[in-house]
Amino acid sequence: MPFTRINGKMVEAQLFPGQRVFSQRGAMLAYSGQVTFAPNLMGGQGGMMSMLGRRVANEDTPLMTVEGQGRVMFGHGGHHVHVIDLTGDTLYVEADRLLAFDGTLQQSTMFMGSQGGVMGLVRGQVTGQGLFTTQLSGQGSVAVMAHGGVIELPISPQQPIHVDPQAYVAHRGDVRNKLSSALGWRDMIGRGSGEAFQLELSGHGMVYVQASEEKL
């Protein structure tokens, strides 16, 4: 069930009986039809293991389940919204960036050390994202939030992408990510560029980058 983009900061979901959407609590802006909203305590489609993963990851962004028949408009905090359509692959994204996602998608939590080893852990600390991240798998749509809009950059073995860790939003596909240091002698004496760390992504996939270094 794709989301329809209303403008840069709002999306709409068309609900039919038997379908559901998960969203951040409080993200509903308006709706029409027979639609119900309920707190979701089980971590989305991932069930108990997803809930436990979110607890371990300290990802306490609360979700709600949206069901029924009608149209629902979502937005939050005036942030820009970007829609990502998954076609059987996996999206890796921070929980607080999730505005809404299709109820058919499987949600789980990934340990950062499994992508990038020790530097993956360091990356989590440097970016403020912690040691875990959320992954959504399957076929469906995801609406993510960002500052200043989002650009999609393709990743290939021949063309790895380097991203400012604070500008990183999400990535998808078979991608390895690690934090690399750009520290040089100029940084040591206070004359560097200020870009001491870069997030390097390689493999096959896509990375989503926001036009800002500001956290949500």
C-alpha cells in the first residue's frame, strides 16, 4: 500500500478493510472514513522479538496501529517526509525517523556490530544512534522523516559512497557500512575541515541522505 505525498511534509495512506499501517503515536494529522487508532505494544509486525529488540536498543519511539477504511494523513514536527518503496529487500533506519510504514513489512532490530564490526559500534556512538538500528523487510512502503529533504545515492562495489554521519538517514540493500576517520595533521593543530569522520557504505544498494546535519 503506497503512501501518497501531499507535500514535502505530509503523506496520505488509503486504508481498506484487512489492511493496517503502523505509525509514530501522534503522527496522525487528519483522517476521513471509519478508521481506528490503537497503541501498539508488540513492536509492529515483528511481534514480541521486535518489541524486545526495541527495548534493548532503547528505541522507545512509541507506535500506534491504524486500521479500518478511509484516508489518513501523517506528518510530525514539520519534518520533511520521504517515501521509500520496498520490493522484497530490507531498509535500515533509526526508529525515531520512522513516520509510518506498511503493516505488511516485518520489523526487527539489528546490532550495529554486524555491519562494520568495531567501527560499526563506534559509528553508533559518534552519530548518537546507539548500538542498534531498526530494519524493515518485505514488500511495502515506508515514510521516513528528515531535515531539509532527502536525496537518494546509489551504492555499488565500484562506487562506494561516503556520507557525513549526521546527514545519514537510512540505507537499503546488501550494504556494508563503517566509520572511517579523515583525521589528518591539520585536524591535530585545529586547522582541519571539521569533517573528522565519514560513514563509508559499499556493496549493492541505496543510501538516503538529508540536506542537514541536524538530528531529529
